Amino acid sequence: MQKILIVIDMQNDFIKGTLGSPDAVAIVPNVKKRIEKALLKGERVLFTRDTHHEEYLETQEGKNLPITHCIEGTYGWQISDELQEFVEPGDVNVINKPTFGSRTLAEYLASKNEFERFEEITLIGLCTDICVISNAMTIKSFLTEVPVKVEADCCAGATREGHETALKAMAACQIEIL
């Protein structure tokens, strides 16, 4: 059985860029240590990358969050400089996603789980109250019998209140908060 670590949207724009925050900057060392630990234990590490295009402001998300960010190919779209060493050549372990939760990620995990059962799936990253919760809930709905976990000290929300609220919501849906 395999353990999976999913690193959600640890991108330059969410850390130090247009949607960056001191809380996001503060978790980078924790995230790096957690990835190193995962690799030492033989866990599979996957990254998601929020991916938008020039017409972002015309999308529903862009109208509700009118801050251009994570435009494909830009510096802000890239996985954080501090974590680049963990991105496999050719972005083999990166899944681009056009919105908060990734159906592609959940379907990929569900298909892999048919051949090699997952012992657990752990999520870390940004933002707890938007993309982490969306992906945790989507994965849980596709893989109902696989324990899904979120490491709180490796996540940051758009706000601290949002972070805490999302952790409580995930816990209520049988996602273990570590």
C-alpha cells in the first residue's frame, strides 16, 4: 500500500505574489520538511498548480476574485522557488488545475487506487479555505475508503479565520486534521 502526499498550489503568486501573505510565507519551511520526510519514507509526492489564462478576469472565478494570478507560463504560476527541487523533470508530478478543486487529480488517484491501494492521502499547501478544502473533499468523494488527511501546520488560508473554519469543515467530513 502506498502513501500519497499532495502539495496544493505552493506557487509564487500564492506565497509572495499577487495573492501572497505572511502566513503563506511562514509555512514554506514546514512544507519543504514534510516533502523531504515523504520522499525519505517512499511516499509519492504530487503537486497541483492553479492554472489560469489571460482571460481570467472574464471567468466566473475572475469576476468573484478580480486579482490576476497564476497565469500559465508566468513566474507567479511556477511552483515556489524553495520547492522546485521536488518537481520532477517535465512536471511529471504536477497536475494543472483550472479552478479550486481538481477532478483530474481525483480521477487520477481513483484510477491508481484500483491497481495499488492507497494507505492514505495527505494534503498540504494553499489556501486551506479554498483549494485545500476543495481538493480534500473531491478526493474523499472519489476514494471514500481511503483515509484523507490534512496537515494544519503545512497549510495557510486566505485568512486565519478561513483556515480554522476550513479545518473544522473538513474534520466534520471525516478528513483527519493533523
